[in-house]
Amino acid sequence: MFYHMLMPRKQVLVQLDDELVERLDQLAASMEVSRSELLRRGALAVLEAARLDQAERALVAAYQRQPQDPVLVATARRLAAETVPDW
């Protein structure tokens, strides 16, 4: 993940309580990264989670607008059952 290395950085002031800073520092030390790197990764994880949530909501909305055809679902289940390899 080299996103932050290729883009110019902007310093942002974030207020955190002492306990949270201590916990972040412990985690950063265990991962052998700086606190800033840990927070960058956390911010990227939050953004990715939001993107995935938005995509999932869009998928659900699409199926609500046009539900799956029960015949196609039954056919897909039957085909999957017939083609699953024996483990």
C-alpha cells in the first residue's frame, strides 16, 4: 500500500484521549510502524469499509427493484449441486 508515499501529505490535527493514544502507540510498536502510519492505515480501512457498505446497499436496492427470478435460482442451485466436486 504505497498510496501515501505517492501523494503529497497534509497534516491534520486530531484530538484523542490519553488512553487511546497509549493503545495506538502499543499497537504501532507491535506492528513496527509509526503512529501516523497506523492512523493512515486506519483511515484507509474506514474509507474502504464505507465503500463496501455503499456497494452492498446498492446491490440490495437493485434486488429490491428487480428480485431474482425463482426459476433461475432453482436452476442455479440444481446446477451447482450437480457440478460440485466430491471432496
